[in-house]
Amino acid sequence: MNEFNMMKKYIPCLGKDKYGEWVIDRENDGTTEHPIQWPFVNYSEIVDSFVQDVYKFEKEHPEMKLTRYGEILNEHNIEWGSKSMNEADVSHLDAQCVMAMIMGVVRAERFCDGALLGFFKDGSIQRWLERLQNLDSQIMH
């Protein structure tokens, strides 16, 4: 079946990439002529591609209802927040919930610069993708 190939292809890249770097304006002084630019994360090509594939997966799999990621997480007693999502035991979660966590992190980046970077760096994204890989192999056997 390999339903999650689009997402699993990132597993070999994880741990080999810096994922992104914070860009902090240290040149401007905050005057009208030289306003300070708000800090942001300049993500790597791998992360940018990953985000695009998450949205593509969501569009290609409407049956998973990933636009309802918050409700899906709540149904599994996981709060939409870094601590709860990072500490979630994914070993028993279904594919919909794992993808909802991934979608939740991608969406969190829109509200909080650097959210996605943290989940890549702490290994959460890798754990979640490995869970999808495990679920795919269970379906095939």
C-alpha cells in the first residue's frame, strides 16, 4: 500500500540537516530609516519541501480530515502544544493522529516562528515519520 511514501521519504534525511537557522537583525537600529526586522527562521530546502508535502498529503487524503487536526488530537488526549505533542507516546497512535500532529506542527509555525524547527531538532518529526513507516509495514503484512 505504501500510503505514506510521500512523508516517509524524509526519514533518511533527518539528523543530517540543520533544518534551519534563526535570522536576527543585528544591523538596523530601530529608527524610522532603519527599522529592525522581526526575527524569523530561514528553513532548509528539506523542511520547505516537507511542509509542501504535508499540505499535498492533506489535499490527496481528505478522508483523514487533517484540517480538523486540533479535534483529532483532543480525541487522543493530546493538547495542541509542544510539550504534549513532544511527549505523546506514538507507538499506539493511528495514522490519522500521527498526521494530525504533523499538520498541527506545520500550522503552529504560522502562529509561532520556530515551532517547526523545535520539533525537527528534538526528534519528534523523526519519531512520527517512523511511526507512519511502521503502520505502513503492518498494513503490507
